[in-house]
Amino acid sequence: MIKTIPLNKLVPSPRNVRRHNDPAADAELKASIAARGLLQNLIVRPGAKGKFEVEAGERRRKAMLALADDKVLPKDHEVTCLVLEDTAEGAIETSLAENFHRLAMNPADEAQAFASLIEAGASIEDVARRFGLTVRFVEGRLRLAKLAPVVFEALASGEITLDLAKAYGATSDQAIQARVFEQVSTGYYAPNPDSIRRMVLSGTVRGSDPRARLVGRDAYIVAGGLIERELFDDEDSEAWADVALLETLAAAKMEEQAKVLAEEQGLAWIKPTLDPYASHDLIEGLVRLPAEPAPLTEAELARLDELDNSYDEHAAILEDEDSAEEAVAAAEAAIEAIERECQDIRARPPVIAPELKSEAGMILVLSRDGTPVLQPVFYGEREVDGGNDDAVEIVSGEAGEGKRRAALSKRLIDELAMQRRDVLALHVASDPGLALDLMVFTLADADTLDYRARSATTLRGGTPAGPIIGFEAKDAAASASLAEFKSGLDENWRGGADVSERFDRFRALSDDARAAWLGHVVGRTLEASLNMAGERRIDFHDHLATLIGIDMAAWWRPTAANYFDRVSKAVILDALAAVGGPDMSSRFVSVKKGDLAMSAERVFGGTYITEVEVRERALAWVPEVMRFAGAATVEVEADNAQIPESTGEAVASAEGANDDNQPPRELAA
């Protein structure tokens, strides 16, 4: 029964299924009701004391109450309602149906509607205010209304996505939009927003463009491409006028190169892209496969030994104060070349297990110099059931029952999957405890996850490769403590037969055990950094260290192996002077480099016989690059008081007094 009920007689229903709101959407609804009134009836059920409980339309009721508070509507404003007489269970079902069965407007429809309002005399600000939207949103939809007709129709019919339509709208020239749309529609490769945006914005492309370098000038001209040159232009600065043709030729060449490389590498596939990186769209639906750095060959190991010996010879020249300037310059150039060659040798490409290779693929990107480059990551395609793009066979029914089959469109399958995902996401988002367990478990379970199984989430957090593959600082206190911390993690949950059982076992762990896993999975994601200018610096690491109060000297001591053997004699003498003054440095001026490194190790390890204050300063010293900028340093008089109690006196371990370094309590918690 339809009847009007005063607003102050409407109360929320405890059975309403909607529990979460969107403030932005609520503001839009409030503006809409203020401008046009209530366009949809509320669904109510008689309650106690003459009140009516709102089973569907709570957002509209709250919007009207807000308008009443703003004096836009009276408190007893008459609201048209559909009054139900059904049971509580029926009211819940009604609320669910009213909230669930909704279809968002097509962006093209929104664009046309907004354009009609503007043509009728409304301003953009008026439209934004009446619908509770931002001016920027309305302007964006109006730009869509000005798309070339062929592009606009493609958006309206679902042939192109909203992101692609926005990319066409990067230029207001409808002729360019239509021409690019026609070119990409007849092409054999699927365009992405970035490529569309490049094509509509670039009236011309320089000869130095990566795509131009890839295709080559002659091939472009033979294909009918036009090149415009001014008086002082060269092949790098000349203008290639047919951007769409260039994109097509470049895509074809990348596709050809991808097929050749796939055959050479023995891979199932290689996906090419004209971007210098693998975009999210390109790797969507793929899983990363496990790979290890290729082992060094005997010849490469021998070459590294030769380079190490050569390095020492040239380093000796640099350390010799009597070396001629020409010899020093030559030695510096030689050392730079040696370091570069060593880095090239150690930068091993990843290799994949032979049994996985026939199912694996890689991404071929276009470098900025126009060279196709394989990204060093292997991917596997998730298995999906067969069927064509238009129909997918759905089989339902349990084992032993009669199987029921139905054909659904691929589009419907995708839409239903996304809606089902949103239902699950809403409930996970509403349960922070479950969400935290899910995040930690997913990151931890990545070590045991079957690559053939489709990942349940996009969460990723593996260990960074690091600048040197395979390096382990086995003699460092922190590295040893980190390994011990990891070995103390409760891994009983890994015995589950599948991911669901593993997750249930993980959730059954104690709070402390799960918290330890949280620290582990987050800690292992940290990148390598130093306190120095350049790409190795990460300021946020310094901030974290300041918050924690890390004493680097308690966790890392310079030794001959990890530092002094690998720096110049002058650097060592400067370090000695920093803790013992010129007198300390002068004692070692005539000592040979190898002996000096061993002596420095003893000084900075606290085992060298010297004055007490010098020993304390030496034990607190670390190279500037190893310090965390902004973190408090250890005062000499503090007697190592800033070292976490659970480190087991890490400084003393440098003297051989204690080898049982433990991570700070905060990490274990």
C-alpha cells in the first residue's frame, strides 16, 4: 500500500542489509533530493509507537533528515512510502533486492544527459551542485559528449572502455579522433589508453623516438610514411608525420621479434609492448613463476679471479703516494672498467626449471633507445576452461548428481565474477582481524603457493632481488639474528593440503606467532639502501630507523673482509684519525695495506690495546654511508646503553665474548 508518512515518523530498520555508505555518494543523493525531490518511494514496515521502520531507502531518509537540519525541508515533510505487511524475513529479502538489483549508468548516457542540461541553459556548476558531483567530474563527462560520433557510439555500445574513451578525448579534434579510431579498429593489435593518447596527441614523432628507431627510416618510408624536415634537421630531429602508421609498424616488428625470441628461448609465448615497462593490463591474469639467477660458468669464475687480482694491482697504485698522476688516472679508469665488467658478469639472467619452461612466457618491452628487451621475469598463464568468447559452458551439481549445464556469455561471466568479488570484499573490509590475517598469510604463503593455482588476491611482497644476486652477509650480527628469527617462526600451518587448510591453520596460531609472521613478511620486503647521495639513498629508511632508534654500531662492525680490505689506505687512515686523532693515524702510515686492514679490524673490534676512550669511540664508529641519517648515535659515556637489551651485547661479540645475538624484543613481538 502506498501512503505518505511524515519524515519524523520514519526510523531505521534493524533488518536493513546496507551497513556501509559512501560519503561522496551520500552527498550526491542529498543534492539530487534538494534539486528534484524524492524520485523513488521508500519501503517501510509498521513499527512500534506509530513509527515506520525503513526497510529500503535508509540513505534517502538520512539525506532528507540532513536537508531538514539545513532548513531545506520541514521536520514533518510528507514522504511517499510503500508500506509492507510481510514478515521480518520477507523485509530482509526486500531490502536486499532493492539494494542489489541496480545498474550504474553508462558513461555515454551520463555525458548526453549532462550535455542536454547545459544546452538547456544550466551551468556546469549548476549541474554539479544539483547532482552532488564535483565540477571536474561533470567537465569530464562533457568532454566525452564532444567525442567524434564513431568513438562516442563505441563507448555507448561497450565496444571501448571508459579509459580508452578518455584517451581519445585527450585532443578536441574530432577528425584526429575518428582517424585514429579507424586505424586502430583495423589493426591486429589491441590498443591501450597510453598508445591511443600518444597517437591523438602526437601530430608528429621525432626520428629519435624509440618507435622510429625500432622501425627504421627506410621501412617507414616504404610503407608510405611521410617525413617532414626543416633546414637544420637531422635524422634524430626530423618529424615523422604518420604516427598511426608508425605505431602499426612498430607493433608488427615487436610481434615478429617476440615470436623469434619465444622460439629461441623455448618459451610458450612472449608478449610485446611499445612501452618501456610491463603495464598492469599486460600482466593481468598472469602469475609470476619461480626463477633463480643462472649459475656462473667456470670461465666466468676464472675471469672474476683475474679481475680481482687486477683490481688489487691498480688499487696499489692509487694507494702509493709516489704514483705519477698519469698512472693514477690510468688506474682509476682501469678500476672503473673492472667494476663494470664484474657487475656485468654477476648480473645473471634468471633461469626457470625445465619442466616449467614450456608453459612460461615473458614480456618484451621497447627500451628508450629503440631496442626490444626481454624483462627478466617469467610468467605463467592461469588455466581457464574452454569455450569461445561469446559463450562459456557452466556445469553445476555435485558429484553423483545429474550435471546441469548452461551457456552464459563471457561478458556475463565476467560481470558476475566482479559482483561476487565485491560482496566478498565488503565483508573482508568489515572484519579488520580477518583482513590482517589474510594479508599476512598471503604474503607468507607465497613461498609455498602452487604457481598453477590462481592467486586469490593481488597482494605481493617477496624479497627484493638486491643489487647483488646471491650475496649473503653470513658474518654480520643482524643477518645471523634475522636468520634465527626466521627459523623461530611457527610453520606448522604449511602442512595444510591446500591453501584453504593452510589459512585455517594459520589463523589458529597464537597472536604472538601471527605477529611474528607479520614482522617477517614486511621486513623481508625492504630494499637495500645507504646514507649517500644518488639512487642508493632511501630517505624513508632513515625515518624508520629514527623512529626505532637503531644503533648501527651494535649490529655491524667493520672488518678486513667486509670493509677495510676493499677501501683505500687513505680511507682507513682517516677512520683511525676519527677515533684516535692524528697520533693514532700516524702509527700506521708506513704499514702495508693488508696488515693495515687487519690492524684496523682489531682497533674497531675493540681488541687492539689502546686508550679506553679511543676503544670506546672505535666501538661506536661506523662508516658514514652505513649510518641512518637523523638516527641518534651512541654516546661514548653511555656504555652501549642504547643497544637493545636482547642484542646480547652485540659489541661484546666482536671481541668474542658472546656469539648469541638475538633480534630486539620489538621485532619478536
